[in-house]
Amino acid sequence: MFPIVGILLAATAVDANGCLFPLAHAVVDAENDDNWLWFLQLLLTVVQSHALQSLIDKALVFLSDRQKGLLKAVEDVFPGCPHGYCLKHLEANFHKEFKDKNLLPFLWQAASATNQPAFDKALENMTSINPKAVSWLLQHAKTEHWAEIYFPGRRYGHLTSNIAESLNSWLLEARAKPILAMFEQIRHQLMGWFTTRRTLEDKTLGVLVAKSADHLQSVTNNRARRYRSVPSILGVLYEVKSMETRRNYVVDLAQHSCTCSIWQLSGYPCCHAISIILDQKQDPQRYVESIVTIVAYKNTYEQPIIALDLANVNGDAIHSPPTVVLDEEDSESEDDAVLPPSTRRAPGRPPKRRFRGGHDEVNRPKRQFKCSRCGEARHSRKTCRKPINAAA
């Protein structure tokens, strides 16, 4: 059997437990502007049908590694929706330009900073190592696409597109099959996921899913009892004094906000807010974003996945990808069988493994070459200058 040449495009989200939740997938002939535009238009119909409010509120967030054609397509199909860049790919480009590993920790510090002083300090440390680093970074990637403090939406801690790599691994076996067989295996795997996850939180007590409840309890136990608060508006607005940072923070329980920005960015009450909530004899779980509640989690998997009718899979005006003009002889064919998409061969030898950058850590010892003439390392037979004693 000959392998089917094509590109599998996919979009995935995460559920309340941080697990993969695939939204859409399609096979196209190449990764280009037209195909990304078509795929995102399909994704738009899915979002409009099931999460229309996220489009109205501009709450739908995209995270990608800036593939060819994807940036403009997202802007055209989902105008106003925040688009974050994968920090791992930005780090690779950054390291390729400056080749100094000492810069990389400060890139991550700047990206994850939740206040202006921390962000400025990270950039200042970069400048002290290489004066050109910060100007290059700001020129090649706008801060609103990678820095948490400037990002207009909520990424809930996701700074990289590792979730896409996880999806890629999950699809590894299915990708080796013909198109229809691949889609069927993906559907069967999703059905297994849905069946398992529908009952996953049945024994969990409280409002939140177990993972979120554990995180909130950890913050409560380790940090929330360190602060003193003074009410500004009783039951609503408070000022919290931190002896650790020697700063004051303003917490608004009604708006679910704190001047440390952690509550707004993560969806979980920060340690400053939890200290006030506990003083009010209230449950911190009631102040967490509804997307990580048990009710929201069960709603995610309540709909069944129905088997497809393979008798007619020729597509329609919406689901048919951009077509390539065929020869007259091919176009007059009356055969209705589903065929692979028209493909184009990429230049060069087809890769079978992901290309690793210099920043990737590969725990593999380097191969040492030995001379076949004298047996010593670090040179070959052609460059060997060691005398050989024939009598020996």
C-alpha cells in the first residue's frame, strides 16, 4: 500500500482538567494560506454553534507557533480574538539569533511576569547580557502576543503550543492509515475518551473538578494565611499588606480582581483574595471561574458522538476544501468513490522525524569515531600520522 500524501490540520482545546479536547480536523494537500483560511472557516461554524458567546465577548483565545498562512487567517476569520505565540518556538528563534543560553531564562521571566516591574527587570537583565537582544525581540514579536502582562485575553497558564504536540502524538497511529480509516479511528478514540470522562468526576466533592480543587487548596494552605487586610468597602473592596514583597494589593471581590493580576489571568483567586475570603467565612471555590466547575466539565462531554454515514461522504459547499483544476479526462469521471486530495510533493527528501533545533535537549551521548588504522579516537584513517610497527 502506498502512503497517502497530505497534511492533517487540527484544532484542539483543553477541558476543565487540562486534558485535550479536539475541536476539528481536516486533510488538505498543503499547508498554505487558502487551506488554513478554509479550515478556520469550518472551525468558525463549530464555535458559532456551540460557543457563540465566546465570539461576542472576544474570549476565544488562539495559541499557535505562527505557521505559514495561519496568522492572517486567524485575523480574518476571528477578528479581535487574542492570538498568542508559542513561547517555545519564539525561544528557538531567539536562541538561533543570539546563541546565548543565559538569555533564555529572562525571556521566560518576561513572558510570565504579572506586573510591570517584573517585566522590566527581565528585559533589563537581557540588555545587560546583549544590548541588541531586547530590540530584536520587540521587533520580531509584539508583546501582546507573548507577554502575559500585555496579552489581551486569558491563556490560563498556557504559554506554549505543547498541547498541539500532545495531539500529534495521540494521532500518531491513526495518521499512518488511509484517510477514511484515519478519521474512523480518531472518532473511535474520541468516543472512548468521552465515555471515560463522563463519569470521571462523579465522586468528587465540592464545586470544582478534583485537579482545580487541589490547586486551590494548595494555595490556601501555603500562602493565603500570611496577609493582613483592611476593608475599604466591607464585603467588596479590601487592601492587603504583604510583608514578603512589602507591597499593598487592592482586592475587589465583586470584580474578581487583584492588583497582582494573578486572579484575572488564571481564573483562580490569588493568595491575597483567598485570605480575605477566608476571613469572611466563605468558600474560595465559589470565586473560581465557572469553566473549571464539575457542572461545566460534565456539560463538555454530555453530547454523544454519532457514527458517520459513509454512504455519502462527498462533502458540500462548506466542507469541501479548495480544489485544484483537474484534466478534462479526470473531471468527466463518473466514479463517486472518495479519493485522496490532490497533493503536491514538497521539495527535498521527505522527513520522517521532527527537526530538532539547537535549543532542544537530546540526552544522547555523542558518537566517537576511531581510526581504523591505529585504533585511537579523534581522527580517521585518512588523517592518521601515527607510525605503525610492522614487527609488532
